[in-house]
Amino acid sequence: MVGHVLRPEEFLARASYDSAAPDERLSRWVERYWSVTWSLEDGASHHVATLDEPAVNLTVERGGVQRSGMDGDGAWITGPVAAGRFDVTLTGTGSVIGVKFRLGGTTAFRAADLAALRDRTVPAAEWFDVDPAAVVLEPTATEAAEVLDDYLLAREPREDPGFDGFLAVLEMLADPEVTGTGELERRAGMGTRSLQRLFERFVGLGPKRMLVRARVMDAVAAFDSGDPRDVVDLAHDLGWFDQPHFIRDFRAITGETPARYARRRG
């Protein structure tokens, strides 16, 4: 979570973050457990923006968590974020325990239309036979991991038969030389519609969106590592043919222009 939070240093000055690995029997579908705890002064609040997260998260929330259209205690499923960022406001004292599923990992637990979940949060009870809000959890991921393992294993996950094929295409997407959907289709040996259906099924976002995100994250990694290329050359090497489109896509994913991000990280 912290890696995708805008201005993480401000976030960590007000809240504590923890993470833990799932049981190895779940690790193919679950990336990690995570938690946030906080205790703010009376009347104080802190806005948290999480940038462009295509993964699905299950969260059990207690205390002062507010987001657009909803707030309060409960367990929630938050779908893939296509709108650029996911915003919440922390107030008072509270905690969040989260399960971050790997891309496509939710299909082992429930056959759901992930596209319909895009940019939405729904009660977790709609997904699971036992409401996660009823499970007694310790406040940190490390302390709660064993109970979360038991809860998810009791759901008897069964892998979707198309998951291996999806992971193979996802690995191709990670190659920075794949700068267009045509190249991805060629490497995967799939047509446009087949590739679209595959990503809608396992991610809830289309391949073009995922491709743009992957190349923007490559640009972010380059800025973070002190890459000597200027913004124009970096954009061209990653597949953008003009600066305005690169700036637009970078800002849509990160919330900042490339120049501003580079200065802040420099």
C-alpha cells in the first residue's frame, strides 16, 4: 500500500503500516496482508490518495475511515481502480486490515464480473458466505495473518482453468519493449477480442489500460533510480510518440506530471 500512496512520508507520520505474507497454500492468489492503524487528535483528519491500483482488495475497517458515498465499520471489497486514484480520509482512531489479491487471484474464490466492480466498493458479505466483518482480527497484519489464512482457506479456493494463460500474458506485459497492444497480441498469439476478454475476466480492466499503466510504472522506476535520460527520450523509449500523450497518461496514473514527479524524487 505505502508504495502506491501519494506522499507516503506524510502518511507514515500519521499512521502505522504493517504487512505479512499469506500461507504458501494461498500465495498463488494472494499477494499480501496489510494493515493501517492510526490515532489522530480530536478534530484532525488526514487525506490518503492511493494511486491507480488494478488489484482487488478485501478490507475490514474499524473507526474513522471515510470515502465517497460511504463510511463506517465493516468489511468491503474494492475493485480495480481505473479512475486514476482511490481516496479515503482518516479521522479519530481506527484500523484497516486488508487482503491484497494478486491480479486474477479473486477468481479462485469467486466467479465475479470484475469489470462491474471497477472503481466501486461493495460489502464483502456479497462475495463470501461468512461476512469477514464478523471475524475477530488483531489490529496489525502480522498478528492477523493466521486468522486470515484460516478464513480464506476455509473458502476452499479453486483455481480458474484459464489462470495460467493469464499469468503468461501478464508476464509479457512486464517487458518494457511491449509498447503497444499489437505487440502484446502477437506475443500472446491472441486476437484483439480474445485478449480483451482475458483481461476483463481476470482484471476488470482492458489490456490497453494495463499496458499504459505498466509503461508509466517503468517511467516511475526510471525516475526513482536516477535514470540519466531526459523526459523526452524516456517517453520515446517507452513507446510514446509525443510529449502531451506521455504527460496525460503519466498524470492519470500517478496524479502528477512527469516533470513534477522527477523533481520531487530528485
